[in-house]
Amino acid sequence: MNNSTATESFSTDISAPDRDTLVGRAEALREKLWEDAEESDRERRLTERAVSGVTGAGLMRLMTPKRMGGYQADVRTLLDVATELGRGCPSTAWVTGVLNVGNFVVSLFPEEAQEEVWRDNPDARTALVLGVPSRAVEPVDGGAVVSGEWAYASGSLHCEWVCLLVALGADTPQPHFALFRAEEVRVKDTWFFTGMRGTGSNTVVADRVFVPRHRLLPYLPVRNGEMDGLVDADNLYRNSMTGVFSLGLLGALIGGADAALRYVREKAPTRPVAGATYANQAESPTTQLALTEAATRIDTAELHARRIADTVHRHARAGRNPDLLTRARSRMDAAYVAQQCREAVDVLVTAYGSSAFHESNPLQRIWRDINVGSRHAGFGMGIPQQLYGRALVGADPRQISVLV
């Protein structure tokens, strides 16, 4: 599961970066990620060059505490970096987002666990799976013995640690994060999906693995932002979890949709309009209107994603948690972002024409990536709409889902 050292990387100075610097590093990777995206799609895993490039640029340290060698960046930086990476390869952006959010959760564990993860490697990466908690948990002295399977483990092929949800407790089991070393679990090859193939989101299997107590963390306080006193005083945004998980994914969708828009715009002056007298697609009002619609949808998606980030940041800096209505709205915002990105790409491939679906055309890969990624469980099944509607009438959305 660990990423081996690549023969080629995009080495970058990683000292004291601000947001603009980090986004600039992501932009510098875009062309190489674009070149490798086809191979990542074909092999169902990111290329070693892509992983080492993102890691070497320090972009796996975004959510790692400063005292552990990380950047302790804000969530807007996470979103903007993932968006820029998504313009090169949505799968790479998705994995980068997931691994950074995994590191965010590790930063809430006891210091002993953080030392284990980052003491010898500040670039250490943590895959996070928010799946159904395993019931095969046996409490023992000093911790618990865990068995089970967790599907959709994005980043599991490129991590040193894995963070999974387990149900812990005798009478009324409660969800806990359990932190495993990568070598303690097995990855079952199950990611045979049409899109986001490069994420390698396979199934993680644990077979009677002992997890010490310091690597077990109650989930509900993290969800509710009730971590006061357990986090760095200068890192207040960590006291509010609303939207953090979704922001690790949304940048990949926004960036991918924007890459499709750029591609169609660039090709329009040289592409014919079948059955018409226009010299090229750029002259056709139909194409112009399609580009307008797609660009507006992508702008709308980005504005809503930034509202999630700004909401997290504003409440955290004020030292207070957002109320349930705000949290439910952020779930709805995330679902709306995913929908806008998907619909924008649909408009673009239609405007481009049927050759968008030729296997050699990158549009068909982006179309597959966005259509799969936008249907992630966090965005789909009508649950975000139900949560927000319930909150709007004063009811508790947590009666529907714990992910709010």
C-alpha cells in the first residue's frame, strides 16, 4: 500500500508556504497530471510519478499539524489545491483530498497516535473511510481487536495509515475512528468502476487486528465539533468539522469540469459544425450558449464550495460551532456543487459532439470521472435535500443521517 520512490518527480521547495504558493505548486503539476491521467485510468491507480509529485510538492501536508512538520492550512486552501489538481486529473485530486482529510482526523487523535504517524515522516498519508462501522470489535486490555471490510477506500493504494469507522461498546456500540498501519490491513481489489478509476478505491480488510486505545477516537465529538482543548490553540478551524469531509472531494469535481470547459473552448475554433454552414463551432451560437451555460454552472459550483469553506473557517475563528441548519445547508451545498459539475460536463460533451466519446478523447474520461464522483454517497440518494429540508422546518436532521 505504501508508495515507492518514483524515478521521476516534480520536486518543489516546501518551506513555509501560504495559500497562493500551495495553489501555485498544484498548478505546476497540472500538465504532468494531465499526461498521466490516461494511464491512471487504465491501470486503476495513480501513477507513481503523480503520487510522488503531489507528495514532493508538500500537498499531502495541508492538514497536518505544524508541530508535526505539516502546514496546518485552512480548508479553503484544501479546496483550492484540489481544484487545481483536478484540472489535471480528477482522480489525483480526489485521492489528495481524501488523504489530507484523513490526516485532519489523525490530528484530532491523542498526541501519542500523532507521533506514531508523523514523527519520522511528515509526509505520511492517511486513507479515511466513512463507511458503516464494523460490528466485529472485541474490547481487550489496552484497546480492541477489529475485523471487517470497508469498501470505497480511496487512497488505500498510496498511504501509510488507514482510518476506519468501528462500533465500540458493549451495550450500545458507538462509532469510533480506528487508526491502522497500512501493513496491518489488506487491500482487496474491488474497484472496477467506470469513472474515477485512478482513485483505486478498493476494499480494506482487517482480520483480528489489535488497535491500541490511543488509536481509537469517538466519532460523534468530531462530527459535532466538540474537540475543544484537544487541538492546537492556533488552529481553531479544527474545532468545527462542518463541510471538511466534502471539501476534500469537491475540488476534484470542480477542477475536472473546468478542464472539460477549457478543452471544448480550445477546440471550438478548429472543429466543424455538422450539417451547418458555420466555419467552426466557435462561430455557432449554439456552441456559444452551451459554453455560457457550462461556465456559469462551474462558477456556481465553485461559489457554493467556497461558501462551505468560508462557513467552516468563520465559525471556527469565532470559537463556536455552526448550528444544525448551517450544517445541513453545507451538506446541501456539497450536493449542489456535485450536481452543477455533472450537468456542466454533460452540456460540454453534447456541444463538442459524438467524438467526445472516442476512447482517445480526454472528454470521455472526464465525463466518466465526474459522473461517478458526483454520485458519491455524501452527495446523492436525495439525503442532503432531506437533511436541509428537515432542518428548515426546525427538526433534527441527525435523525436521518449521522453525517451532518
